[in-house]
Amino acid sequence: MTTQKIQLELRNIVRIFDGRLVVDGVSLSLRAGEVTCLLGPSGCGKSTTLRIAAGVDHQSSGQVVVSNKVVSCETFHIPPEGRGIGLMFQDFALFPHLNVERNVAFGLRGSKIDKHARVVDMLNRVGMSAMANQFPHQLSGGEQQRVALARALAPSPQILLMDEPFSGLDNRLRDEVRDSTLALLKDEGTAVLLVTHEPEEAMRMADQIALMREGRVVQVGAPYNIYNAPVDLGAAEFFSDINVISGRVFGSLTKTPFGEFLTPGYNDNTELHITIRPQHLKIDFDRAGRGPNPTLEEGTPARGLVLRSRFMGQNSLVEFAMDYEDVCLKVTVPGVFLPKPQTPLWLSVRRDRCFIFSS
């Protein structure tokens, strides 16, 4: 397997603004032909990190490296126009006084014939050739996004930085535009840093996700790995609803209402949070006050009463008030499953799909 060339490196980037640590030691590598999503909640420092990579903002310490060349450090700073990096922001930033063709051509170098050929090629590839003479105010949000993408990629940048580029689109259009954008980015072989606060978008677009929280990158990995092996409780709950079952360790075992969990490596009396996503809980029917027998794979079932159930489209979401303590658990079930409130049912926890985190 061929390893793609690293196009952009962020090395221990720190940004302090008005005495507040906004970006705290962020390091990332972007490879040609790959999309890296910088994912995190609002205010975590991801857009500041992107602005530093672009050269729009200057880090307090650390280095920005483009194609093995340092373009910014504490004492040296190449401005954005000297980095050969494409930029695309959530407001698209199209020039209102220029038509589509001239917007895409803006900033291109070379002969008039070469520039025209590149513009025609890019508009064909984003499906906007028929609107070359239209102005931005005459376009829909999705059309403006495609023009902005064509303009960003027209100079053939090795690196493209995208800050929440799909946030202004409605849900149905967003999926369509995401898919067409991804296909074009792959075709161009561009190294992409995409900032988003939406886990679904990161899972859909990324080859690599960098999960950011409070100015730091807490986990980096492929979407499958970061979803199925979260580094901590915060990482697990950022991607979906979770259920948390707490208990304390005694002799490498943690007792819970769902039976004992094997938890080696923790000191006695350590509080652990056994975490499971709603789709990995199993529901069984009540048999005159009894549930199914315990198994090695699913432990001991625990009884709960249905609080509410809702059909969500492809799945049903059922919420339970458990008999033990004051605990509410959520379960998703494929298809339509809408038990009435106060119906007693039994829940089992799949041991192979649990995450275990200490307090």
C-alpha cells in the first residue's frame, strides 16, 4: 500500500488570546487525497486552528509546515496568499458583482485561454456550466456552494481548508452536496482539512477524524475506529446517545444490576462507568415477573418499565425507568416497536459492545 505524501503539518500549535488558551498543543498531519475532519463542539478551538493553518491567524507557538517547508513559526510567517492553500468558508464569500464564470476565474494565473479552459472544466465538474452567466444572488444555497468549491479548486491547490461549508444547506440538499463534493475532492487528490461540529458529517466525509475538545485534540483515527474505540466518555457521547451503568471494582470485577463485568487493571473501589450505545441493548419480554436466564455474552437481564416510545423513521426509540436506583436507559430497535408506557420489559447488555471508563 502506497503512503500518500504529507502536504500539511501542524506541529504543537498553541494560541493564546486575551490570556485564554484557545488552542493547546494541536498536532496534525494531512496527506494528499485524504479528508481530515477536525470535529468538536462550538468554541473548542477548531476554527482557530484552521485559521492558523491558512495564515489568517498567527499561533503563539508551534509550526505550520506545507510540503516539508515551514511557513509559520513564532518568528516567521508567510501570509495566506503565499501558501498555495485553498480556502472555503460557510458563507461561500462569492463576489456579488461577478457572475459565476468570473467568480471561478478570480485569482487564476496564466493565459486567457488556459484560465477559460480551467473555468469551463471546473464548472462542468460541479454541474454549473448552464449557470456560468448568472450572479450569486440568482443562485440557490446549493448552487452557491458548488461555485465556491469550483473557485477554491480552480487553482489546483495541494491543500484545501473548509470551515463548516455545508452548515447553511437544508438536510436533504446537504447530503447530496456532501457526496458530490467528496467525489470531486478525491478526483483532484487534494489534502483537505474540514472543520465541522456534526459527527454525522465527519463520519460521512472523513478518512481521518481529529476529535477536539477545549483546545486539544483528544483522539485521532479513522471514523470506524474512533466510533468503536472512543478514548473516553466524552468521545463516546459526542457521536451518539449513550447509556452509563456505574459500579465499583472489587477483585477485578465490577458488580452492576446487569451482573458482573470483568474489569482487570483497576484498583479496588475505583468507580467505573460501563457505557453502551442504545442499539447494543437487547430487549426481552416479561414472563410473569421473570426475565430470560443470564448468559456469558449478555450477563444478567435487568427489569425496567417503559417511559415512552417513539418511531424515528428507520428505528424506534424506547426509554426505560429501571427498577434499580433512579436510572433511565434508552434503547433503539430496528423498525416499529412501540410498547405502551409502564410495560415491564427486560434489558440485557452485550458485553462485546461496552466501553469501560474510570471516573
